[in-house]
Amino acid sequence: MTSKNNGLSAALVSNLQDVLSKRKGGSDGSAEEEEPPPSTSVSVDVAAKEEIDDSRPIVLVTNGDGIDSIGLVSLVEALVKEGLYNVHVCAPQTDKSVSSHSMTPGETIAASSADIKGATAFEVSGTPVDCISLGLSGALFAWSKPILIISGINQGSSCGHQMFYSGGVAGAREALISGVPSLCLSLNWKKDESKESDFKDAVGVCLPLINATIRDIEKGVFPKDCSLRIEIPTSPSSNKGFKVTKQSMWRQTPSWQAVSANRHPGAGNFMSNQQSLGAQLAQLGRDASAAGAARRFTTQKKSIVEIESVGVAAKTDSRVKKYFRLEVSVTPLSLLPKMDSETQAAASEWISKALNADQ
């Protein structure tokens, strides 16, 4: 086995050579000239590949809309194309965009491998917080800690109090709680106006900031205990730059609309009705048997009394049930309050330096 620049340390190569020579029963250099067994060669190649991959910064991606969302796929494809990062994905299997910071304790969580070219991806039957918690636990991935966690690109704004309901923001917040810097990217999606290609434009807007963030983390100059939430305008291609603002107190106005009872019947009510029907049928059979016996008895006494089985009447629920659906109105971002000038200037200075460093 000849030594070459394959990414392995000299000590590891030396140990492998010693092991191979002992397996062949020789202690001189002649054993090194023979080809190693195929299995040993495969092990060396895999080890070298893992070491090379681990040398790149690890970026973990999640979101609130689900692993199949165009926003996440567009972002992951762009990060992979950069070739600078070891990209991993751990995202919800289905839409969990309004799951807030909820978790799934006491239930089995399934993590299934997903096919996203160039990335190691898993779809999880849980919330975004479950995904980040599982991803950082060491139970799913071999590494212990990524350099950055990105949640997005999420469909819809998470400004104001909406951040408390957003599953995407919660994923980034869970990363922050766990001691990992994070970004949350959200596109201000507007029905009948936005289109899927806007996500690719949004990636182009955010990629320089992502690269700058990772670079500053590696240099140790990125603010500690920091999570940046980036709101992308409806038309990302017309973006004029970044502007820092504080967390507003804006809140969407909930609008509860009354709907018909049979429009969206709950599964619980359906099962309850089925069980009630079965009990009624069983009671009806018992009543019919009792009625037949009573008829035979009274006929023998020549005093016929007609007994009719009508079954047991179903329990009447005196509670009043109404059904509603929540509709959320959208407030223009221009109406959100702005931060004080001093804080805004300091934050803007960091973003300006970070972005200009790449130029």
C-alpha cells in the first residue's frame, strides 16, 4: 500500500500499513507492494471521504412548511451548489407552519430518509422543534453540532406576534436555545400575486448573508447567542438591500367564521357516532328477544297484550355544538413600527461590513 495525499493523517496511514502487513504474515516492506483486500480498500475510501466531508462546515436546514416545500428545496439546492458546506436537512414530513414551539413528547417520532440531491435529508413526523431537537441530539446524525441552522425559506411573513405562532421561527429559536447560531428566512407570500420562482429569487437575496454569517462564525466575530430573522419582500428580484428593524408588537386580527356542522366533521365525532350506533343495535336485539318472550307468555293466558320493541332511544346531547374556521387577515409591512435609530445603525453596520467583505 503506497502513501499518497488522500486526506488521511500520516499516523492513520502507518497504522493501516502495519495491519495489512500483519494480515499477510509479513513484517518486511514486500507486503506493502501487494494490493490490499477489496474490503480493506473500501473501508479506507469511506474513511477518507467522511474526513473530507467533515472538513466543510455543517449546515442544518429545517422549515415550517414541510420537507417538500419549494422554499426549502430551492435553498438546499443553492447551498449544495455552492460546494462550501456539508448540507443536512431535518424537516417536518407535513406542513407545521403554525405549530409554534410545540414538541411531541410521549409519542414515537419517525425519521425517514428523503431524496434531496447533494444533501443528507430526513423527513420527521413531528414539529420543526422536534426536528431541531432530534438533529442536535446525536441520535440521527453522526456529528455533534452544526456551524449554523437555517429555517426556511418559509412561505409567509412572520412579523410581529406572528413569530409566536410560526413553526419556522420556532425551529430557529430552538437552535438558539441549544447554543447554535440560526437564521430564519421567510418570504412575504401573497395569494394570486406571488409565484414559485420568487423562492429562487429569495435564495439569491439571502445567500450572500448566509455566506457572510458562516464566515463570521468561523472567525469568531458573529454575535454570540444570536438568531437573525430575515423577512423577504413579496418581489425578491426588486430587493434594494437589507434594513434592520426591531421586533414589532403588530398582531394579525383573528377572524373566526361560522361554518356548517357537516362541512368538516371531526374524526372523534365520527368514531363516537359509530360506537353509539353499535350500542343501539345491540340494545335493539335484546329488546326484540324480550318482546318475543312477553308475547308468548301473554298468549298462553288468552289475554293478549301487544308489546312492540322500538329500541332504546339514542342519548340526546343537550350541548350546543358550533363549528368555526379561523381566517387571518394580512397587514401591510409598511404599517409595522420601526426600531430606534441607534440600534438600527449598529445592526446595519454589521450587515454592511459582513456583505462588503465578500466583494
